[in-house]
Amino acid sequence: MSDTPRALIVYESMFGNTWKVAAAIRDGLGTVIDTDLVRVDLAPAEIPADVRLLVVGGPTHAFSMSRPSTRADAAKQGDVVMPLETGIREWLGALPNRTTPTLTVTFDTRITKVRRLPGSAARSAAKLLRRRGFRAMVPPTTFFVEDTTGPIEGRELARARQWGVDLGRELGSVLGPSRRGTRRSA
């Protein structure tokens, strides 16, 4: 474990769109703080102590985080890019309560044509994290895809990268100056 504070982005992505958003956020956030990007089924069972910002993102399924049944339904619509067994709902549900201060932000993806529908994977994830002792840094954010399997809208990736830069700046004001290092992906 490093003494240098870092950010960890954990994402769930059925068709690769949420992964693209997560990678864009990592690229922006990584300009300020060391940032790791990890697919949810490969994410740690416990958040390491040096993680000062946990970013969690996934697709909105049936007005919330995905479930095994909604992931199975999604798999019928196209080729999925990750195993169906574990989503952010299961991962967050298994996380132990946090005893050290850790900030969180959550994001989700949803289809453009359902912009105004209620429910959000990001809001649901934020509630679970709050119950586990994490503290939200900013409100949940949504990024839009054109259809269930994509593609991600072009301007959304630029917006995601800028959101990452903005998160990094805000985090920097909380943590003070930090050293920027390499960005790792899993």
C-alpha cells in the first residue's frame, strides 16, 4: 500500500458504454490524483486505506442498479463485455462499513430517450455508500447513451472527462496538493 492518496473508480458495464465513461472520468481525474480503474467483478472486497475518493458507476436498469435478472435480460440484447454474476449492487452490498474518511461520487448511464424517467443507478449507489459510512462529495451524475447497447453520445465522453477534471480539482482543495502518478486499469 502506498502513502500517496489515490482515487479508485469501480464500474459495471454491460456493452462497454459505462466503461468508456469511467475511462474518460479516469483520464480527467488522473490529471490531479493517482487513479485506478477497476471492473466491478475485479474490485477489492474492501477499500484500501489510501483511497481518498471512490467513484462508482453503472448502467441504470429498471430505475436502479442492475440485478442478476436485468443483467440476464441485457445479455439477450447483445454481446456483453463482463460476467453477469456481479454488478455494483452486489459489490456495494458486500462492502464493509467504512471507518476512515472516504469521499465518494457516483455516476450512471441511461438511454437518451428516458432522460426524464425516475430512478437512477447512481442515486441508488450513493444511498448504499452513505449507509456504509462513505461521504458524498458531489451529487450523482448521469451520462447518456443513444440506445440500450449504445453508442455513447460523443459529447458525453468529453463531459465525463471534464467531470473527472472537476472532481480532481474539488478533491485537491479537500486533500491539499498531491502528486500525480500513473493511472492503472484492470
